[in-house]
Amino acid sequence: MNKQSRAGAGAVLALCLCFGPWGHTQASSAAGSAVRKEAVVTAHASGTFEVKLTPQASNEKTEDASLGRMTIEKQFHGDLEGTSKGQMLTAGTGAKGSSGGYVAIEKVSGTLHGRSGSFVLQHSGTMTRGVPQLTITVVPDSGTGQLAGLAGAMTIKIADGKHSYDFEYTLAKTP
């Protein structure tokens, strides 16, 4: 990686970490809809997590420092106990007030309020001159095991360098 691409990767990493303080971002309506006709429970989960973002080298011969790709690894604690792995694509503009965006997909495996399985989260975030907007939703029909039928949306908060999540979700009642 050359000096320019390392600087770009550093800027993109900083941009990704800036998305966290959006705490009270409104979640999409995915938490309020259930595809199944079974009785569903609307629930709330919260806790903390640690995250490791690892910049990945570009396969392009003419690398663009404003674009980045990273792997994501998380360890969740609280109502959601588990791990996740994923991929993130980022873009930074260098505009005053930090503008940029990212998309990511991560697969979460573990237990949610004692129910085990896995599910996929889809992230879409933009920062417009310092004004953030973030949506994190469960990919429809991605739930497995006891989490089959899971739908919902997650918000992320960063305070004093610590990450936390709030997860509003629906899930069929256990028979």
C-alpha cells in the first residue's frame, strides 16, 4: 500500500468510526412487520460490543484513496451474546465537515434473549458535512435456527469510546 492509499484508508477508517455517535437515528419499519402469520413478539435488546475494522488492500492497479474496503469482526454482549463477521465498503470525499458513506453486510451468530441462531445485518450510512444518517436492518429471511423469521432494526451508539447497540425486533413466539 502506498502513502496516499494508507492516508485514504486512515481517513475512511476515521469516517467509519464517526458514524457511531448517531445514537438516536430512526430505524426502518422492518421491526414492525412480520412476514409470518404466526403470533409475533416485538422486543427490545440492548448491550455493548467490541469491533475490529481491518482495512483491505485494493485489487485495482490504480487505487483510489477515497474508496476503501474493510473486514468487520464484532463481539456482542448483553441481550445479544455472539459474534459477527462482515465486509464494508466506504467512500470519503474530503469535504469540510466530513462527508462520506458506507455500506456493510455482517452475519451475526449467537443467542438473542436465549434463542440461538444467526442472521444478517445490512448497514447503509451517509455523513453529509457532519450530519449523519444510518440505517441497520435485518436482511429478510436471513434468520436461522431459533431466530428464523427475525425482522428488525438496530441503532449503534458510541460514548466515551465504548460501543453499544439497541435492537428493536419481531420474532415468532415459541410454541
